[in-house]
Amino acid sequence: MPYGSLREFLEKAEQEGRLLRIAEEVRLEPDVRTISCAAGRMTGGPVLLFEKVLGYPDKKIVMNVHGSWENHALTLDLPKNTPVREQFREIVKRWGRYPVPAKRVTSAPVKEVVLERDFSLFRELPLFRVNPMDGGFFLSKACAIARDPENPSNQNVGIYRIQVKDHDLLGIQLSAQHDLAAYLRSAERLDVPLRAAIAVSNDPIVPFVASSPLKFDDDEYAMMGAIRGAPVEVVSSEIGALDVPAGAEMIIEGEILRHHRAVEGPFAEYPGSYSSSMLQVEIRVDRITRRRDPILFENLYTGEPWGEIDYLQGLNTCATIYNQMKLDFPEIEAVNALYTHGYCTIIASRMRFGGFAKTLACRLLSTPHGITYPKLIIVVDANVDPFNLQQVIWALTTRFRPERDLALIPNAPASTLDPAHLIRGLGTKVIIDATTPVYPDIPMEDNISVDLPADTDFWIGEIQKRMQAKP
Amino acid sequence: MICPRCDDQRAAKIFDSPESGAWEIYRCPRCFFTWRSTEEDRVTRPELYDADFKLSEAKIREMIPKPPIVPPEGAASKPRY
């Protein structure tokens, strides 16, 4: 059964032995960040529930919801031991069910308390500094919802970093390529109000889809329905008729201030470095709706990889790229874009003819995500599991011929967050063909490969099953 | 109160912990830096704040995102040379 809220997910995580309650009192800094960093960094880290926060007797904090492959499997309502490649396959399959439109409801727990004036975001949420040099207290996993002023049926749900700057003031970081930035361009040009709603602490499928690189006019709620296997329930915001997740703990509503920019950031990002402080957009908050206390505040630790963010923006990115490339090249078996949000991307495919690996690499670089993020692209044969780095390194060490199989594309678009840049936003793409050469390429003279025993894959599954069944 | 990040003198307390006496939150009206009284010295003390992260009025004026969130009217079609 899909989850209707973060609370329902936590129940399941606890039943499955994947929830760790931290019962002792913790300090907002540095305890929450330290323990959350540890849980995301270790293999198989649990979901964390901080039950006693110094200074906030009526609030709890939830961290690391997506922060291990076991947790990730549970968020998809799969058995917790589902291998990464199987999770990828399942996501691709569910992606194909799109669209499953949202179901509108008229009442929801998130409307239990409605605050219209004299509220303080510092009172409502147990905010904390995620990393020491962040410019303030950030909502790092909340989902922002807004409508396109030019086409109000087009609604976006996305994760943007959001800085709490005052009792009723938020900073939100928009980059030129973001959907919300396009909405703001329209709102400023037409000089019409732009409303935003921020959903805090959701069913884990909500941030999973909100952090997926969908197309501009794709409906995130209809994708959530496809991934969950049932429509997601939404309720109307108090102002502006935005659809907001009915299962959220809290909705913060406000108006994006047009023609106004102010200092925002810095904030530690997924490459493990701080992104700079910028003049950014602000939201004046005028409504808060929420559940009754004790409220759960879910946030995301970001820092040096690996951590929760690498899981959260991992397989959704792989599946998006895979689906886009598969349309043109059905030979593709799988895409692994897990490393630093795809800075390293591994493509596994059958080869149509010699040199085909370079064709695939170029196609990756023309997908929306591929334009900027990948800098190291490795292509392997279809029999190599791109999610198994031991197999990928085997392919690199036994298939790759540097004098023929290495290509560099200098001065190409790059992620602006890559700390290794010489010019921000530009970089060199490295393409490595680690496939077995096929006609008309020169065959490998001494390649007398050892076949895997025919039922090896069956026995891997069988051994795992028998081990799990042991008391 | 002096802002640890931009040294503005107008920083002030804006919030007391709901559980009395645990901590306070301060805020700078210029650079919007907020901090909790119980954080480490390198966050709360102006003289210990990392120089790379310090802000000034001149620095703030330079902090326009590139590329801009909303390009100036007609910018895309205007020849640069």
C-alpha cells in the first residue's frame, strides 16, 4: 500500500527495523547535522527520529528518510533488500504508467491549524543550520508549488533551497533553468502576483518526484501517482488555488516578491562544497496551515558525498535519462547517474556497430540533464551492470584502449556547482568507451572471454533468499 | 549586536527559545544572516568568521546570479560586440 504521509512511512520503517529513535536531548547545532551526516554516510543507515530537541518541547525532527538503499526501497513500497538495479527497473516500469492525476480532497490533517497573523517560522519549525558556513537556517527538503502565470493549468512541484530569513520571510534560490524562474519571468513581465506554497514533511514519493528532472509541462503530481501506484491526494491552498499535498505536516503560503532581490545563501550543496551567496528571490509568508503538535520537521543533510541527497536525486535521475535515451536507442540496458548527480554517468548498452559507444555518449549530452551535469561518461557492454562498480572497473581495465576509446570535448556546458571549474559553467567532457570493440572496429585479438556459468544470476538470487530466510 | 558575517551594527535578537532560557536567535537586517546563541564561536563571533564567507556592502552589490534569473529585456537578441 502506498503511504499517505510521512507519518505512515515512519510506521512502516519502524516495523521493518529501519527507524532509529534518538530519545536523548539533542542540540540543533551541531548534534542534528552530525548524527544525520553519519547515518547518510554509513552503509544501510536508518531513518532518524529526533524525539527531544533542546528548546522545542513540542517538535520532532526526521532525517535520512531516503538515506540508504534499504530506506529508498521502503519509500517505493518494495522489500527493503531490493538490489539497486532492481529498484531502477521498478522505477522505469512505474514511470511508464504516467499520468495518474491527483485526487482533490476538501479537508486534510494539514488544515488542522490555520495561522493568518502574528506567526513566526522560528516558532513553527525547529530550524537548524545544516552546515556551519550556511548563511542561515534552510528548508532543504521542502517542496515548492507554484502555477505558471501564462498557463495556470501548468503547475510545478520542485525542491528548491529555502532560507528562513525572518518570522515571515523566506529566500528561495532560483536558477535561470528552473521552472519557477520561468514563472517569475512571466509574472514580472506581466506584473501579476505569483503565489507559492511550501510543503514541509511529506510522503517520501513527493520529494522523490519533486527532485526528478521532468519536462517543463510535465505534471509532478501525475508522476507521483504513477510511482505510488495510486493518485496522490491534494487539497487547495488557502490563497491562490494551488494544489498542495494533503498528507504534508505543514504548508507555508506566500507571495513571491516581484522585481526584488536580496542576499541569500551560501548553502552547502551536493558536490560537497558551498555554493556562493547571491542576490535572490524572496517570499513574504501570509498563511501557515499545519497539523496539531507535536509536528514532525523533515529536513535533508547535504555535505560531502555520500549522503541522503545522493540517494534522493539518484535513481529518479537515472530513470529520466534512461527513458529519454531509450526512445532513440533501444539497445540501452541501464543508466547509472548516481555519482555527484551524474557528474559521472555510466551507460550499459548493446553495440549496434563499432564506435556506437560515442554515439550514446553524445546522446546523453543532449538530454536536458546531460547538457550540463555529466563530465565523465563511461560506456560499458550490456552484460555489465552499471550499478556494480566492480564490474564497471573490470570493463575499464580489460576493454578500454586509451589511444582509441578516449574522447575529450573541451569548453562544453558544465554544472555551475562543480568546484573544479576554471570558468564557472564550462568544462571538459570525458568520454570513455569501455565496450568490447565490434565490426568494423579492430577486434580484441586475445579476447577469449570466460562465459559465466549459465545459472549464476539465478543462484545469486537463491543464495540471497536462503540467507534471508535464516533465523 | 554586530553581525558575525558582514559586521553590520544593527543585528538584533529576534527570537527566544520556546523552552525558556535554552538559546536565542539573532538576525542581521543587511545580509539576513541568522544565528543561534549556542552555536560554535566561528559562527557567532565576527573576528573568527571565515574571511572567504565575510560580506560587505561592496560584495553584496556584486552578487547578481549569472546567468540572471530574469534576463534584461531584449538581452538574448542584442549583439555583444
